[in-house]
Amino acid sequence: MIRFIRLLAASVGALLTCARALAVIDGRDFVTPDDVKAVAVAALGHRLVLRPETYLRRISGDEVARAVIEAIPVPATAAMPVYDGRRAER
């Protein structure tokens, strides 16, 4: 799907702001890679400038962004806190 992208006019700041907001909604004060993946399509899909052949194939920016995000594995590191998916107690 990357071959369909002509230009990515994306703001990393917008992506991180959305991921931080999702973490806060979930009651956390840290962002996980899954937070970034969860908001990436909404934050980046409309910012892609696609090649002309993409429009002919009726492929949207969201579809391209989703395919690229799904192809990127979530990094695993000992430095990341373990998160079981439940909301934090307040």
C-alpha cells in the first residue's frame, strides 16, 4: 500500500495529541503503541496525498493508512509498562 502514497503531509504532533487523549480517556497517564495505532487512521488518513492511480482504483486515504498501520508490528520492550487493557482505578 505504500506505493500508493505520493506525499504524507502529516503532523506527528496531531498523532501524539490524539494518542495522549485516548490514554487519558482510558485513565492512564502514559501512551502505549496500541493507542497510537488506534488513532492513526483517523489522524493520518486524510493527510495522505495519494498517487493518481489510487483514485482510479477507488482506494481511500483511510484504507491506505489502515493497511500501513496494520503492517507495522507493535514494538515490545522491557521499558514499556505492562497494560492489561483495563481502565485505571481513580
